[in-house]
Amino acid sequence: MQLQPFRLKALSVMLASTFALPAFAEEAVQDKSKAAPVKATKIEVISTTPLPSLGLPLEQIPATVQVVKGEEMQKQNSLSIADYMTNNMPGVTVNDTQNNPYQPDISFRGFSASPLLGTPQGLSVFYDGVRLNEPFGDVVNWDLIPINALAGMQLIPGSNPVFGLNTLGGALSLQTKSGRTHQGGALEAYAGSWGRKAASAEYGGVSKDGSVAYFFSANSFTEDGWRDYSPTDVRQLFGKVGWQNETTKINLSYTGADNDLIGNGLTPQRFLRTLGRESIQTRPDQTVNRMSLLNLTGSHWLNDETMFSGNVYYRHAKTRTLNGDGNDDLETFAPADCVPGADPEDAEEGCSGALNRTTSKRTGAGFAGQFTFNQDFLGRKNQFIAGGGFDYGRTNFTQNTEYGLINASRGVAGIGVFGAEAN
């Protein structure tokens, strides 16, 4: 008996509110001075090709494209691209086989981009339209990419022939900063455990008439490493100068790197139990990377609905590796046969260790161009892109094996006797 009045009261309130709505709406229309301002929705537009184009709204692309701004990486103080990707991007995992922060294996949905030769490469990486997969083995040297020079990146899933070879699992497209979009300067320096010291600087600006823009950045990173005999030394440099008017934009950029990386690989479980987690099996596992990259990019509006964009680049890189390993051909350890001047066959069978060296010198050059047409077709919105490119790569590769003895510090002391397979 007491519930009925409560229900009638609730109903009367609802009806009163419903009938009051038209009055409120009419009053709001009549009093335009009190109307709330209309805010436009922000639309994320990205390019679907390695080169810049008119772009498409993110929601119109039939794929789950992950878009990252450079500021987001810097806010998290990410050491490298791998740092940010593994912590923030769904589907991305990092395998730190080398135990070096600049030598990760990045995997996306089971497809990898790795600096290790022999790893099946299933991701392509582009840097302002330049393919970063090396011509030798299609590996990706992540240490050559200065993170504070990046304005953003997109991870595009799926096998897309537009991005060329190795785009089995997806493509990672990186764009660099310019003085037009990143004006002013920044300095950062810090130090931490295991002898880590890092510093970075950047500065960008625009000329008084607004036609010329410039941006420069530099990075330095050194550490002793948390494992025995595992130092790292990274130096990166980036610069860009650009000119533009109402219809044309031209940018010339330079990226340089001079890095010395030690990643002493995996350690047997028995070493971890007896010597601790910082122990190593053999040393050194050293990679020295040097690179210079010049890239000229440009775009030009032919009319209000047609744009041409393209790039021309030249890239030279050199990688040296020095790996101290156990001798796989060891039959019976014989110190008497492992001395300078020994017969190569005796040293091969009697030495406990080996120093494996490789050197690769890589030269790459190429160009690409594309037209983007934004005219309507049959009364419907349409965007058509047509283009092509040419890439040239040449690699000179040498390797040799020097036999030696594994000493107490797990290093290999070479005896100057080399295997017959050196080339």
C-alpha cells in the first residue's frame, strides 16, 4: 500500500521533466548569446605510404594502425624505440638476446626486425621514406636511429606490398623533426648505476621570413653494463635544413652514428648459479656500427588536388664484429698445439677458444616518387596514389677465425693463427 504513492510520484517527476525539455530547448535557441561554442573534432591524418602524401583519416584505414608522437616517447624518457614499443604498443614484444639496450629483437605479432644475421626478418622499417633494412640480411640496426630526432612513427600491420620486401607482419614508418614543427631547444643529462652517463641536445627554428627551417640534435650514451665486461658507447647526430613556400617543400637531412656495442649473449645456467647473474660465458661480443645518411625529400602541389612527393638518398654504413667463442672444432685440449706459429690444423683441434671477426661495408642509394590525386570519382570522395622507386645496395663482406685460449676472465687470447676458411 505504501509503494503506490512512491511510484506515482516518480512518474510525475519524469513526465514533468519530459514536458519541460522543449521549453528549455526553445529558450536556448532564442538566447543565442548563451549558446555553447561548437568545437571541431580532431581528425588524425596519416600517410599510407613510405613517402608523405595527403594522408587519410585514421578511421578510414582498414587496419589497426598504431600512431605515436615523438613527445610521447620523450615524456617516458625512453632510451630507444624498443623501450617505448614494448611498454606501450599492443602486439609488440622485445627479446633481449644480446643483453644490450641498443641491440633488441623487436617482434610484432610473431614477425621480427633484428640486428642479428640469420634471424628471419618479417618487418620493414622506413626512416623519412628511406628503407633501413640492410641490403645484407635485411637486418635492422636500431642503434643507428636517434630517438630525440623523431617527430612520430606509425606501426602499420599486415603484409603490404607498398612497403616492399620483408613486410610480412607489418611496417614501421618513422618521421623526423623539423625546425618548423619543433622550435626552441632542449638539454638533458643524467647518470645512473653501472657507470651509465647520457646527454642529449636539440634545437630548431625558422628564419625571419618563414621560408627556411632548421633542426639539429645529438645524443651521447655510455655505460659499463650490468654484466661483466659489457660496456656500450653510442654517439648519434641528426640535422635537417628545409625551405618551403605556398606550394613547394624541400628538406635535406643528415643522420650519423658511431657506436661501439658489447652484448655478451647468453650464459649457461651453471655459471649463473656459481658466478652470479652478471657472469658471461665468453667475451668479447662486440659490434661497431658507423653510418652516414643523406636524404633529400620534397613535395610540390601541382594544383589544389594533386601533389607530387619524392626523395633521393645516399647511405654508407660499416659494421665490424669481434666475437670471442669456444672453439667448436676442439677435439682434445692441447696447450702445446695452441701457440704462435702452430700449424693451423693443430690449432684448430687443440685450442679452446676462437676469435671470429666479420666486416661488412654497405653502400645504398635510391630514389622514389609518387603522385597523390584527391579528386572525386563518380561523385564520391576518392584518393588515388601512383608511384615507384629504385633502391641500390652493395655489400662487401669479409670474415676470419683466429684460434686462441680462453683465459680466467672468459676472454679469448688469440695466437695469430687463422683458419683456412678466412675470406
